[in-house]
Amino acid sequence: MWFASVKKVRRMIDTGCLIATIYILFYALVGMTIIAVALIVALATILSKQK
């Protein structure tokens, strides 16, 4: 009984760590996408003003 509860707690900790890692990766992807779009818009604006 005691060992089963320890395994359950360990599994919950691993699952929580996995979910936290997924959240970090997702928000990093969203942030990088926003930065990339902003750079593309800035580059398009600069190139259009040069002509």
C-alpha cells in the first residue's frame, strides 16, 4: 500500500513536470512566432520605403 502511494505521487510529479514543460515550449513557440511576424513586417516596411 505504501509503495503504491509513493509510485502514484511520483507519477503525479512527473506528469506535472511534463505539463509545465509543454506549457513553456508552447509559450516559447508563440513568442517566437510573434517576434518573427514583427520582424517580417518591419523588414517589409523598410524595404517598401527604400523604393
